[in-house]
Amino acid sequence: GANVSFKKVKTEESQGKNLYLSPYAKAKYRGEKWSVDAALRYQHFERELSVLVDEPRRSGDNNLVGDINAVWQFHPHRALRMYVARNLLRPGDHMLYPRMYYSPVKDKWIKGNRNLQPSYMHSVGVDYIFDRKWSGNSLFFDFGLDYTRADGLIEETIREVESNSAIDPVTVYYTTFMNSGIDNILTA
């Protein structure tokens, strides 16, 4: 299969367009005690964002993402699920817009960062699953352990700027975005 989308973005301050092309392949195996699902996706993404007073800024990337999920049904009501995945998080257009603006929806000042890069998430995990159904009742329990390594995770930070007015100096706090280093996340 494949996904293709093209989006034009235009506001009073900026205009741009995004192109997303994403062919993918999926495979499934179902056995008596084992099932395996795998997916692989190639992503091509192009973005052009223009602030009317600046030159257009183009960015884009090509990536391979995917996941493998295996389930071992070792008992009629119990299973063990294992998975490995690589995902990608791209910054939104509002995160890249380089001028400070007020967002009434978020009720805060925002200034984007044109130098943001996509974040890569590498995950591996295992879950123990208990699923029992009887007489219209059901008991489901899932206990898992997940390790994710996030490379360049996009984080919101709050900064402050003072006006240059000698008569009425005002401090304005605004939200901006930056890539962090490597974050290791362990969840249970």
C-alpha cells in the first residue's frame, strides 16, 4: 500500500506546502501458538515554509520506520507479547514558524525554531497478558515493560524576553521548541 498527501498552508504571516509520500508493506503470520505482525514503511517528506519577509525555507527527510510484534499464546488465557519498533516524530509547522505570535487557543506566546529536526524513537518491550472470559464476564490484565530511546526528542521550553521600553518595561514569557539529546525512557 501507499499513502500520499499534499497540503498547502497559508496564514497572514506565512505560507507553505507539505508533501508526504509513504509506501509500506505489511506481513502477518498466524500459527497455533504464535502470531507475528510486521510492518515496514519508507517515508519521504518535504516541507516548504515561507515567512513573507524571508526567503522560503525548504526541509525534508527520507526515513525507514517499522515494527515487529510477536505473541506467544502459551496457555488458553495467557500470552507473552514482544515488540520492537522504530518511529519518527516530525515537528509541526507551528513549531518551525520563526516569529513570535500569540495563540488564543493555547493562551500563550509562541516562537518556533526553524532548526528543529525530527525525533527518532527506538522501542523494545515485552507484555504478559491474562485474558479470561466466562458467562458474559471478562477479566483482562496486561503487565508490560517498555524501553524507549528517544534521539532528539522535541521539547517545549519557556523563555522570557524584556521589552526595550524605558517607560514601561514588560517581561513576556513565551514557549519555544528545541531538540534534546538522547533520552532513555523505561516504563512499566
